Amino acid sequence: MARDTLMFRLGCAATLLTLCVVVLGAWVRLSDAGLGCPDWPGCYGHLDVPRVEAEVDAANQVWPERPVDTAKAWKEMVHRYVAGALGLLIAVIAAVALRRRRQGVPVGLPLALVGLVIFQALLGMWTVTLLLKPLIVLAHLLGGLTVLALLAWLTLAHAPRLPAMPHPRWLRRFAVFALLVLGVQIMLGGWTSTNYAALACPDLPTCQGEWWPETDFDSAFVPWHGLGIDYEGGILDGPARTAIHLTHRLGAIVAALVIGALALACMHPARPTALRRAGGVLALLLTLQIGLGLANVAWLLPLSVATAHNGGAALLLLALVALLHAFTRASPDAR
């Protein structure tokens, strides 16, 4: 595949912007601003937020069940503006790839990203119109992280110089497994957040003062509760939220063990210097993420820490994607 400097630069910009969109989305969700604008793509019928008294009064008459909250509305619109800019940038990447396809620049991944971003926009609309339905909100989160991972892969594919990382064949399979485990844990974290279960266990290492309090797993993971339900604040009872939270905790232990083992395997003294450094970065990000998760419980979910926890998951995803990409460039006879 031909490496293209412009594609690399555009990919770097798009990857960074996607990370911003993911973190902004978490900030909006965690500050209960997901319905700050009850319509889509505008806000109370405007391209920005109603500000003058007449506009606010008119908006409140049309949406009496959702009166204007300027602070929440601006949070939602900033997220939409940045997401819109990302969509335009991805369209530019696809256009450049199509223009340079005769020079060997692949077009499959850029075009797939365009399709995925369009679907993301639809999920963003449904998030609002379906009143924060957990399954849709979770799909929107996973879609954003998928865009992030694919953009990182595209960027690395066009990077001008990257170190080689010879490795045992089993280590690549282990890295794939770690990525799958991280994906499941991100899904559990998203389900915890969208069902407002993050504070179901306000203590550590126990939950509500017990090692295993009352739980309701039958209700905890029901994906669809019908239409017309306002999910802001959550609709599940305490035992169901506790079940979700405990599952996320158990998943965090499994993910920490798997990713930590991968990091240690990469840092083995016999590994190349670049691979040892990659393992060190992975270990550092994992430690940071564990610390943020513990701080969320200990400090009762402060907005800054909870948002950073979402960003930490995205950074762990990027680290694993970069590691797997490096493994694909290694010599096929690497032992």
C-alpha cells in the first residue's frame, strides 16, 4: 500500500478530533445534558441555542415538557458542532483517497468511515428522539469508539516511519483477545452509564456494605423496554442497577488482568526496545484507568473524573489498536 503524507496528516487530525468528540459525548451524557436540545439537528428550532427572551418563551411553548436550560443546551450543541466538523473531515479524507487511488491509496476504509459516520449521525438523532434509550445511547458510544479505532488504523497505515516490533506469534493472538476483552468492558461501562448505575455501589471493595447485595439480573440487561419512555435518570430499580454495577466491576477485574498480562509480556527483557516501550505505555494507561475507576466510586462520580474515565478507555483502545497495527508490520517469520 502506498503511504501518503497528506492522508497521514488528515488522519492524525481526524483521530484527535474523534477523541475530542468521544470525551465531549461523555461530558454531555454525564452532566445530564443529553436532552439539552429536545430536537435534532438544531436546538429548539435554532441552529444555536435560544438566547433572547422571546426565543426562549417561544421554545418553552413548543416544548413545555423540556423548558430551555441554556447551560445544558450549549453543551449538547458544542458536541454536535464538533461532531459535524469531524464528519466533514472524514468526507475530505474519503475524497482525497478517491482522488489518489491510482497512486495506490486504498479507498475501502475511508469510504467505510463515511458510511459509519452517517450511521453515527442517525444514532445521535435517535438518542434525542427516543429519549436516551440505553441501547441507542450505547450503540452511539460504541460507534464513536469504532470510528476512533478505524481512523487510528488508517493513520498508522500512512505513517512515514514506524519502528518494527518482532514478536512471538502467540503475542499477536493475545493482543487480539485483549482488544476483545476491552471491547466487552467498554460495553459494560456504557451500559452502566446509560442506566445511571454508576453510583449503585457507593463503597469499595464492598457494595452497599455487603459483598453481594440484592441484585436483579433478569431486569438489568433487558435491551428494549418499548417506545415513548423517557430514560433520563434511568427507569430500573435499585437491585437491577446494582447488578449492572457489579457486572462492570467484575469485568474491570478481568480486563485489568488480561491487559496487564499483555503489557508485562510486551515488557519482557527479551523483547525489542520499541515493544517494551509500547508495553510500558499500555501499563501506564491501564494503571491510570484503574485509578480513575476507583476514584469515581470513592468521590461519588465527580464529572471531571467520570469524563476522564471515558477518555481513558478511549486511550486504552488506541494503544491496543496501535500495538496490533505494529504486529501486522512485523516479519511473518517472527518467533
